[in-house]
Amino acid sequence: MPRFLEMVQVVSAIAPLDLQTARDGDWVSLKNYKCCCIIFHKGAGTAADDPTFRLQQATDVTGAGAKDLNFGDFWKKQAAALTSVGVWTKVVHAAAASATGDGTSAEDQAMYGIEINADELDVDGGFDCIRFRVDDTGVNAQLGSAEYHLFEPRYPDSPENMLSAIVN
């Protein structure tokens, strides 16, 4: 049976940082992967500092021609302590390039999962790269990080030989 790292390339989007400053994730290429699941993980913060996150697409990993990327439904785990949450809750979201946590998301710990298929990008326009971003959450500290989990590789291999997603 294949192991996780033989099927999934994991790339840091945003290192654990304070979200009271807007954070731009690194660009990743989906040229060699069919899908990407972005996991955004945040600590508890202050009421009304709900995070707004967004996606962009580009034609290369330098961000050339960057434009918004609409996404639909996503999933969340949210509670005062995430260790008490066993399953994801689907968040119905009309296709848009951004989403904001619900009215109590700032006070809680949360994880959000957004899945993007490579064919959802403007492939006719040459777009094959994506970036996750988080807007400034306000004046109060709130830690957060994000990772890209790229899966269904075009050329599955051992973890040390898996194709990179941070180069074109």
C-alpha cells in the first residue's frame, strides 16, 4: 500500500505567523498534480477579528498575471479546543475568490479545508499556479498557518523524488 508522502506533495503556504498582518502564501504549481487541498489552521483570537482568506491563480510560480480564483464550498473544524472536533463541517459558499469565517470564528481555534482541482483554473489562459492569502484580521494577535497538500501526482514516486510544486 502506498504511503501518504508517496501520493501527496506537502508545501508550506504560510508559516505560523500573527495574522494581524495580511499574509500571502507562496505560489505552487499544479502542472504535475491533479488536485490541491489547502489547510488553513488558526489559533483563537479576539471577537470580530474573523479571518478572511482568498485564492489567486497565476501562469507561473512568480505570480505572473495573477488574478482571483473563485472557489465554492469548503470545510471547517471549529471549537474552543480543536481536540474536541472529530469531523469536518461543510460550509456552503457561493463561488467567490474569498470567504470569511463565521461570526465566532475569531474566538475559536479553527481549521479550514479548501479543495481545488487543476482544471478549475483558467487553463485555456495558461494558468496552473495558485496562492492562498489571509487578510489582516485586525489589531489583536491571532496565530495562523497554511499548507498546500497536492495530490494525484502525474508521476507518483518516493517522497525524495516527488516532483516539486514550487518551481515551474
